[in-house]
Amino acid sequence: MPGPSSPRALVLAGRARYADPWHDHAATSHAVACELTDAGFDVAVRSTFPDALADLRAEDLLVVNAGQGPADDDDAAWRPLHERVRDHAAAGGPVLALHQAAMTFADSPWWSDVMGGRWVEGRSWHPPQGVATFDVRAGHPVTRGLGPLVVDDERYTDLLVAPDVDALVTHDEGGATHPVVWVVAGGRVVYDALGHDVGSYAAPARAALLRREARWLVGLPPA
């Protein structure tokens, strides 16, 4: 549980420009916050406003849980937020991008580079949500000791993925293997495509994976 020296996590929950009709960002951000609290973090949940990260510190874990909202306001107003995310990651600040973060921040010139990939309209897709088994590569500290994940979730498929990411969790579809959890090369950034709804976080192994990712990103033992 959190204490005076606990690492801080800022969970950026999608709203307005970065909300969408497919995801309950408030509910999933609450579920994520509960898991991170159990993992020993001091957690704050912020809605997506241009100044939401004004107090982001270099050591803070930034968790992006935002979606593909309509771009119906001024792009320039959001540039400082995108610069803040870019600079945080470039300086080695930890970033955990969740599920629909693959399609958020389409107005950012830097987000796909930070995240190591993204959802591409007309190419990326997913089979209908249901109970599925995801394969785990156990050689990384985040996944060491974890077996296959059985989760009621969406299986993101045909994402555009940078060739140098370290894929930790995959699924097979259409005769190909598709990464859904990866570590971005050269930094402390993890993308985790699981987490469509709160039911995903109810699966103990999936919740354990989230806690391990967060702890590894801030330099703590994952277990």
C-alpha cells in the first residue's frame, strides 16, 4: 500500500476530445487506479485537459487511458500537453499506455513514436470481444512466472508496431502473431492493449500483469 515514499502515478482518463463511444474511461481509470494503489503507488486520476500534466514530475508514472475523441476544438491548445508527454518519455520518464491509447492523440506528432506503434484506421481491427487466451513470453521481468493470460477482452490485431519493440504478450489471428503488450526500445515505455472494460481487470492474471508493468516502469521489483 502507498506510503510517504511511494511512487506517484498520474492516470490520464479520456474525456471530451479524447473520449469515445466505445470505452468507459471513468470506470476503467478507476479500476486501474485501484490496481496501482494495491501495487504501492500514490495515484491521481486526471481527465484530459490541456493542463492536466502541468505538475508531472520526471519520476512519475504517466498512465494514458484515453480514446479517439472528435477533434472539434483548437489543436494548438493541446500542443503543450503533447510536448509534455514527449519530453517526459524522452527524458526516460515512465509511461504506460493502455488499450485505446493506441488510437488516441492523433493530433500529436510524437505519440506513436513514444508508444512504439498505433492503431491505423482501415488496417487495424479486432475480432468480437470474448474470452481469449493470450500467449506470454516469460523471459522479461514483467512477465517472468506468468503463464498464458485468459481474459474476456478485445484482441487488437494488425496494429502498426515499430520493428524494435520487445513483444511480451501476443495472440494469433489469421495465420499471424500479433503483439498486444510490448516494451518500447530505449526507454521506460510499455503499451498494453488489454483493458477494454472493467471486466478485463477482474481477471487476476491480467490485473497482476498491470501491476507488474507499473512497478517495473518505476524501477521496483515487478512481483
